[in-house]
Amino acid sequence: MTVETIVSFIIILGLLIFVHELGHFLVAKRAGVGVLKFSLGFGRRLFGFRWGETEYLISAIPLGGYVKMVGEDPREVVVDATGQAFDTAGQPLDRQKSFAHKSVWVRMAIVLAGPGANFLLAVLLFWGVFALVGRPVFPPVAGKPEPDSPAAVAGLRPGDRIEAVMGGRVGTWEEIEAAFQASRGNPVTLRVGRDGVHRDLTVTPRRKIFTDLLGDEREVWSIGVGPFISTAVGRVMEGFPAAQVGLKVGDRIVAVDGERVETWEDLARRIHTRPGQEIALTVERGGTRFPVALIPKASVQQDAGGQTVTVGLIGISPVEGFVYERIDPVTALVDAGARTMVTSVKILYVLVKMVEGAVSPRTIGGPILMAQMTGEQAQQGLLNLIFFTALLSINLGILNLLPIPILDGGHLAFFGIELLRGRPISVKKREVAQRVGLVLLVALMIFAFYNDIFRLLGRP
């Protein structure tokens, strides 16, 4: 890993942990609960300082953090025969500042504040980008139509700009696809601009049953073309053939085996069909063209029909094909909230599919994968890094809400049972549950490290 990757990862991870613990801290202080420690990291204290009643720490193990509150651990509270509470040092315990003596609703609010702060951070990051730069959208420019598709039959060509659908102007590819879905198979008229000439084309969307990577089927109405994406390289992945032969971000691939490629779909199709076979790429860099020979790596995947296929991969992805559409701050905030909610639902859905066995647990990544991805996003620019940070923040919020004892979700489960029973679960039962939760969490971390190491070794 490069120094840039390591530094980027430390900064992003530190930010996410800080925001999470700050949520707990602020709500606890607002509720009148005393906070003894605020730590970034676990284990041995590296350095810190005391301000008021709270000690602020940086600790040795950087994979998390904690806020230690007065009366939070029942084992550290001793009650004498008169009902007076003391801590383990024999000092009187201020019930007004004790976490354990607050109502269950207050305790739930304090625990929820950590994950809630991560979701809020994601909203603010999305909002900042949407309000200051714009909302990322694909422009209404057509890519290469599939052979014999409605788009090909109608005469649509790569690079055609679709200006209107059924007489209504469109500014994004998403609006065009929405119109196809709404057509339900009825003919659709497109106003198309090509080389300064405007023409009308009529297409009839076809019904397709699309099977996604999670094995779910859904109905789509399609004309067999997607948005235009150029053959410029936006990312080169370590350990793949492209990196091994020296391809770089910004390179443009203009031909495969001497045949010109105009769109990313063209390029991907030619590479996917040649696993394990040498291909010759013509690469353009800085106005100069040169040949590159490589052998696509064979990879077993699922196609759109849910069938297992072997495809060739060289380890590149395209330059972002979208543009940024300026919107007002209020709309940006609404869109930021919607983006956070939709992303959260998708992550939860993937977790459910993983439990069902539809998604392999080998997709789970640990700190090494997170660091690699952080470095890759940092190389692609600040906006990519901001979006990736928002995604990580949502992931952290959801992870902490899982009902595993020792995590925030486990504490919330205990509090929910307390509401139903009218009294808290015994300390002994909570200790047993937390030991089980700790074992599960450590096992998950070991498995994630295992996956990371095998990825580094290039093994499946």
C-alpha cells in the first residue's frame, strides 16, 4: 500500500469513529449523564488529556472507540443497606449523573445517538456535494445499442443525444429510463440530435426479466441501450493484468485486436469473451498510441439471467460517465436524505441475502480491503472519496445496529426486553450474552482478515 492510501484510511476511519462516539457523548451530556472517558481506539492509552470530568484519549488499537459513562457498568456500582450507591473506589455515586439510573428511553437515546451520528454524517456529506457541486447524473447520450435491439432497429447510434421523449424534454438518462418503464411496451418517440441534425425515432421497449447479482428477478422495459461511457480508464486494480502491463488512469483504449472500440460496452464485451486468451490493445496516452498485449484473467460470475459464466477480466473500470446537475440547497438536502435511506436499505438487503446464502460471505472485507478501497477512491479525486466516506459511514451505522451483544444494537435489544418485562435483564445474563457477542465479533473480524489476506494473495 502507498503512503497516500494509509494516510487516507487513517483519516477517514478516525473521522467515522470520532463522529460515532461524539453522538453518544453529546446526547449523554445533554441527558445529564457524566462521561468519564472519550477514547478513539481501544486498549492501552497512547496519549490524552483531561478536561472537566472527562479524559480524552487516543488508544493503541485503532479499530473503534468508546465513551465510558458514570454508572454504565452495573458491576462497578455497589449499593449499601441504606440504598446509597458507590463506585468500586468507594466514592458516592451521583445518581443524577448515572447512566444506569436514567430511564430506559434516555438510555436508548444515548445508545442510538452513535449510529444516528453516522447516518447524519452521510446525509451531510451527500448534501455538501449536491449543494456545492451538483447531483451526479448520466447525460442523455446513448451508448452502443445491443444487436437487433429496439434501439438498433430504430437507428439509434453511439453518441446520439436524446433531447426529448414523447415531446417532453429530458436532461438525464435516468429520466429516459423512467419513460421506458412507464411505457409498458407501447411505442415511444425520441427526439435525437446527431451532428447538428435533429430527427425523430420511434422505439418500442421490450419486456425483460432481469436477474440481479443477488438472484432477484424484476421486470424491466428496455430498448437495449445504456448511457454512453467512453473507453477511458478510470481505475486500475492491483494484481490484475492491466496493472501488470502498465496501464494507467487516463489511458484510452481505442482498439482490441486491431478492431476499433467506441464505447465501454464494446470494450468490455471483447475482453469478457476472451478469458485466458491473449489480446492486443491499442492504447492512447498523451496523444500517442501504442500496443499492449495481455491475457484476461478468468473469473466465474453470474450473468443477467442468473447463469454461471466464465468471463475475462483485466482489472480496469471506466472514467465516471456522469455529470453534475446543479440543484438548490433544499432539494439537495432532500436528495441527500433519500440517498442515505436508499443506500441503507440496499446494505440491509445484501445482509439478508447473505444470511439466506444468495451472497457469498467471501465478499465480506476487513480493514485491509477498506484501506485499499479508500486509497483507490482518493486517487480518483476528492468527490469520490467523499461519496465513499458517506458509504462507509452508513455501513458503520448499520453494523452497530445489528442485535449482537456488545454492539449498540445488542444494548438496544436489552433495553427493549427491559421495556417489555418492566425490569432489566440480570447482570449475570448480560455478561454471558456479551461474552457470546464478543466471540461472534472477534470471529467475524478474523474471517474478514482471512478474506483480505486471500485477496492480496490473488486466491478465490
